[in-house]
Amino acid sequence: MNRFLFSLLIIFPFVVIGQQLKSPSAFLGYELGTQFSRHHEVVDYFKHVAQAAPNRVKLVQYGMTNERRPLILAYVSSAENIANLESIRQEHLKSTTGEGNQTKAIVWLSYNVHGNESVSTEASMKTIYELLTNKSDYLENTVVIMDPCINPDGRDRYSNWYNQYKNTPHQVDPNSKEHHEGWWSGRSNHYMFDLNRDWAWLTQVESQQRLKVYNQWLPHVHVDFHEQGVDSPYYFAPAAEPYHEVITSFQRTFQETIGKNHAKYFDANGWFYFTKEVFDLFYPSYGDTYPMYNGAIGMTYEQGGSGRAGLGIITSIGDTLTLKDRIAHHFTTGLSTIEVAVNNADKLNEEFKKFYKNRNFKYKSYVLNGNEDHIAALENLLEKHGISYGRANTGTVKGFRYKTGTSGSLKTSDNSLVVSTNQPKGTLVKVLFEPDAKLSDSLTYDITAWSLPYAYGLDAVASTAMVPAADVGSVKSGPAVAKDAYAYITDWNSLEDARFLADLLKKGIRVRTSHHPFTIEGTSFERGSLIITKGDNPEEKKWSTLLEILKNYPHKTITATNTGFVDAGKDFGSGYVQMIKPPKIAVLAGEPTSTLRFGEVWHFFEQQLHYPLTVIDAEYFDRVDLDKYDVLVLPDGYGYSSFLNEKRLKNVKSWVANGGRLVAMGGSIRSLDGENGFGIERRKAENDTTATDPEPHGNIQRERMKDAITGAIFKVKVDNTHPLGYGYGPEYYTLKLGNAAYDYLKNGTVAYLQNKTAPVAGFAGSEAQKKIERTLIFGSEYHGNGQVVYMVDNPLFRGFWENGKLFFANALFMVD
């Protein structure tokens, strides 16, 4: 094995070699399908398989979860192929540059990305056993890479919960407790993120570690095994429309080839299935689409069941669906997939090489200017995907201008970022950077816009020409700081600046901010700029601490000054230059919040901002003394109408009036309007008196789309003189996930839509566009001595909308 596996992966130590290979049931001590296997038992079985067949199985650990569970891969092939695994990998990757003569098919099977869709991990054990026994001939020209559990933390959360609550023997009555998980189900990972929507954004450690290895293989075929509702029959390829336009005709037809092979086995067993519905190939961050955009045949397989099914459940038509049934279906499609790859290895290699030829996309280069911290964050993401980039020369680039939505030009410098489609990852570049992805059907499964220039708040041009780019220089070592200055000043316009402030506050360094722009010693600073004075921090130890903190911020610019007397604006002793109080922050968890939305807030604090928070569960909220906290965050959710009853709302209002700051996000705002709430008001629907003929029943779903917004990007205005808007320009691009609409606040409207509400990218129905005209996006209002911050749109959505995160940081640190 080549050094790449030793450097990035941990090879499991094997003590016993050549033992007899046992079936999963024989090894586990119970018949497969009669219990849910805990993750450590699954790992033990895969270790056993690797010990029993060391010449045909290579088991590696590629990472660790937040809860310290191992992430493993099993490479399964013939003895000859395993002995030459690294040369096979290298020969395969040569195809991405038009070289190589690979003859093997590479098939990657991913199981259990959603923890409570737990059957697939059980099926993975049966599948590897079958490959090494009855189907060993499949391995002669194929390398099968198996990830038995992408989400171990979620899986064990579900299996432990089920083993705790199930009846003995298990109860098939769907009303029994064992079929009803609580608020925090096993679906998500530790931070409650959906890992199946994180392939492109890589916010989670599981995704980051997996993609390192995935990009070292770039398989021909990738399958993501899932479960859906109890009453749903099995779903397999081909997928539904819309297909993204970069998907090749071969990828389309081969999905159908695989689907027909599955159908042959399902038909023989009398099993029900469906294809070409619901699950499309558009949003780039799924376990089927991301592989597609990297040359694979990416597919989602969905078995009926999920967390509700347990070991067995009675369906709505009176059938009993068992775990054994579910295992049989995933086992069958897994082997069927490998069979098709085995029989089409030459074609897969030929078409894979074609995929990586220059696709001659309309836009050859994407050129981006803007905040250096945002560019650095984007470069970090590109590196994780293996996407090459460079820096431009001084000049001008013409093309589609993202800010105007029309043709225009952009002045470039050696700080301008250039990303070209003329590279092996060119197709992925097009998908992630294109201004507005072409949508063949508005009925989609997920958001319809994600363009990275908007997400990272960068001024960009998409050019039809190849823009020359130089390699990026070495990273700065950190700013030099004069020791004996009166004060030190730095800007405030990125999440990196918020992290810097958080580090300072945690270390006890006192920081001020200016609520008025100023110029000092010839240098101008905007509102929100951070000021660290000797007078506030006289201890020598604090300056040593400041220097240590600065080492972690190589892009940070620090300006030293020997005076607090400004050339223009307000002096440092002015009431406009205020101390930033280190806020004590509480976040509501449990019902009524959404687990996904709570998880985004939790992850933001612990993994992005690195600032402490207290999680308060709704179950004991009434017993908590809110006066101990400066900020209370209410994540988005759907149960606030019952949670914020008259008594609780009165208590929250009293806390705000006494100086608290309430940050209300998404659905939580719905319970804060009205005569008993605060000043925000929902947009009232206008009655349509125009009589029309009733719509045919078959058109209802499409008619509803007129009132829908499926993750579209809108250009909004920003009042950056308000503390909630510090660090922003006069415009912001928001990712809107629905048609929730609130009128402008009487005072404190910070980010807002005007009359023109057509999205710059993505789908928004005609009625929805009318509804959101002249409505609030972000705002803040006083209530007594405190404030309420409203976030109608979600700046933390899935952790990838980089340019929205400073709004949230402003709500914590800048709003006074």
C-alpha cells in the first residue's frame, strides 16, 4: 500500500490472521435483522472480515466523529487487486487528465448517512460477506469501497434509543413508543446537521474527512443508501427531473441501465418499487449529485422504513414491514449495482475519461474581488475539493457581472481570485460558481440556488475567456504590532473579525467599537471597527496575550496609533466609542425548535465563532433565571405558537424590557407579533376577488409552486449605519427559503426587500414574489431597555452562507 493511505488513514492492527470467515449472524450472535447492531459491533465485524480475508479486504480508519467513533472504509477486491491497490488508484486518476489505461471498475457504497435510516449498515455486513463468498467473481475486475456507516453518532443515537424503548418482543403496532423518536432523532450527526446535504459545503468533520479519501479515488459509481416513509415502496434510479445540465447523456442512460437490472430482481421477488420521481439531480451537495459532478454515476436508493419502522411495523395497508425485509432490498440493489459495474467496466472507464475532457463551458473563468477574509474562506473550501485557483494580474475582465445581473467589467489586481473551468474539476467549478443554474423543472427536492460568489459576498465576473492566473503566494505570518502605542485599531467586516473579537473577550482583553466612522493619522475606519487601548488594558500580560492571539490571524491588519484624537469622526473617549461587553448567551433547544436549525446555531458558536453558549432546553425553560444572560437566541422552528404562551411571552418581554437581547430566527418570529407581542407585524394577505375556473386535481402541486420559494437568492438593501448592518455594504444577497413576510419595522429595518423581488438566482413563484415585496429580512427594535433582533431569513443555513454570518455576530456583539 502506498504512503498516501498510511499518511491519511489509520490501518487497523490485525492480530489474528487467517481465521474462518463468519457470516454476520454467526459473528454477532444474533440473526441479522432481529436486532439493531451498535456501531462498535459493526466495526468489530468488519475487522473480523479483514482478519479472515486479509488478501481480499483492506480495512482503514479515515477519521473520527465528534463523539470519538471511528469512520472506516473497507476495500474489497480480488487478492491480486488488493496487492496492487495503489497502482490501480493511480492509473484510475490518470483518466482525469486524459491518460491512463484503467481496466478496473471502482464502486463506492455509502451506508447510513442518516443515523435512523439504519437498515443500510445492517445490509452492508451481509453485502461484504456475500462478495467474499458467493459473489467473489465480481471482484476480479472491480474494486468495491464500502463505508458501512457515514454517521456513527446518529446511528448509535437511534440504535441505543430503540434498544432502550422497544417492547420485548418488538411491537409492530405503529402507536407503540418504539416507533416514535423524540425531538432529537437519530437522523443527524452530533451537531444536528444533515450529512447528506453537506457534500459540497463540508462544514462537518465527517464530510471533511470522507471527501479527502473520496477525491483520492473518484469512483465510477457511487451509491448512497437511504430510507423513506414506512408506506413507500423502494426507490432506485433513474432519478427525477430536474437533472443539472452538466450531467452527461451517458450518466443518464447508465442510471437507467442500473435501474432495469434492479427491476429484474425486484420483479422476480414481487417487490414494489418506483423510479423517476421525487429525487432529482440538481442541488450539488447530495450523495448522488456531488459524485455526478465528479464523473461518477451517483445514485440514491430509498427503502421504506426509517426510524419509525423499528424491527417491524404494520403499514397503512395492513402489511408488516420487517427489518429483514428492508435488509433484503438494500442487499439486492447493492449487489445488483456491482454486477452492472462488473459487466460494464470498460464502458465506465471510457466514459469517465470523456467526462474529464475539457467540457468547453460557456464561462471559462470566474474572477472574484472583495473581502480578503471571505476570499481566504473560499480558497479553503476549494482546496478541500481539489479545485485549482490562482490570482489575477492588474487589469480589467469583462463578462457577466454578478452584482448587476448584466454584462460588465471588473478591475483586477494581484489580490483577485481566479477559478477556471479548464481543469479536472471544471464541471464542479461550473456547478458551484455559475450565476444561476438552469432549472428544467420547478418541482425540486431542495434549494435551487447556491452560487458561491453570492454566498461569500464577493464581487464577481463570469468570463467567457480564459483569464491568466498566477499561483497564490505564501500565507502571511501575522501582523507586526508596535508595543507602546496608545491604541490598536482593526476592521470589522467578516466572520474572521468576529472570531478575533471572541478570542479577545474570552481572554479578558477589553475592546471598544466605534458607532461612527472616523479617520485617524490619515487612515479611515468604518462603523464597527475594533479599538483596543492601553488605558483599558494596562496589564503587561494582556499585551502578551494579544500578540499570541494575533498569530492565529495572519490576514488581520492592525493599525497602531499614539493618540485618541481623530482627524475626523469621534474621538476615542466619545460616547460613540463604546465598550463591547462579553455577552453571556443562551440558546433555546428542544421542542419548539427545529433540530437542524438549532444545530446550525450550536455549530456556529462551537466550531466557527468559538464562543461559549448555554443550551437551555424547553423542558425546563420556566425554571431558568434569564437575568443571568444577556442574549437569548430562539432558533427557527414550528412549535412556538404553543411554547410561547401568554405567560412565557410576558416573562420574555419583561426580561427584554430589563435590558435583555432576544434574537428571534425564522418561525420563532411568528409568535412575537400581534397585540401581546412586540412591534413586528406579519404581512397581511390581500384578497384576490378575481374569479377563475377551478384547477384540475393533477395540476394542484404545480399551482402551489406559485406561492413557493425553493431556496432562491435575492438582492436586498442594507442600512449599514445600524449596528446590525456593520461591516456590510449597501447591498446583500440573501438565501430565502420560503415566503414568510413581515412589514418593515417602524425603526430598525436593516436588511430589506424593495419592490423588485425577482430572484437573481433560483426559483420563486409569481405569487410568492408579490407577497415579499417591501418586507423585512433582518431588523432590530427597542423594547424598554432591551432589544429584539429579527432574522426572517437564516444567515446560518447549513453553515455555508459565509456572507450572512456577520449579521448574526452583529446581533451578539454590536447591537446595543
